[in-house]
Amino acid sequence: QVQLVESGGGLVQAGGSLRLSCVVSDGRFSSYAMGWFRQAPGKERESVATITFGGSYAHYGDSVKGRFTISRDNAKNTVYLQMSSLKPEDSGVYFCAAASDGHLNYDLWGHGTQVTVSS
């Protein structure tokens, strides 16, 4: 069974930075589109950033454009989310997800990592 394991969450002050990592236990990682999603208490889950299987194209949610960067290392089966200029409204549980069809059907999910940004 494919596992996605996130790490790198924590508590940070507003204006600070964090880097999230997600390791995928599957040799087919390089064929997966990958994404980061987040959910704050009482809110729906939202897409933060996605990246194509080759890493050539990334898409960002409007609220994080210019502050977050998604990247991947296919040799390490790992996708990253570099978060800078963090705001309290960035707080939530961040989930890593994989689209095993290589496109938009995110069918594999990690358990999430908590990010808390204090003001």
C-alpha cells in the first residue's frame, strides 16, 4: 500500500518560514502529479499548490502565490513545500496528496502535518 508521510510542520511566528516534506513509498512517484492541501478548523480543505509529474509546471492558490513554492525530487520520491512570509491565516493541517493518474484525481493522501502561525 502506498504511503505518504509528511514532515516539517510546527509553530512559527508570522513572517517566518517553514519547509514541508512528503515522502512517497512508491516507485511510481515520478508518474504522479503531487499536491499540497490544507484545512483550517471549521473550513473546507483547499488546494495550496500542485506540481506536474515532471515538475515542469506548478499551480498555486491565490492566497499563497508569491510566498509558497512547491518542488519535487523524483530521485528521492519527495515533494516539498517551501513556505515564506507566513501569516496566521496559513495555519492548519497540511496534507500531501498524489494523483496516481498523473493528472487531477488526487486519490492518495497523507495523514497531514500541523502548521501554526502565531501573530
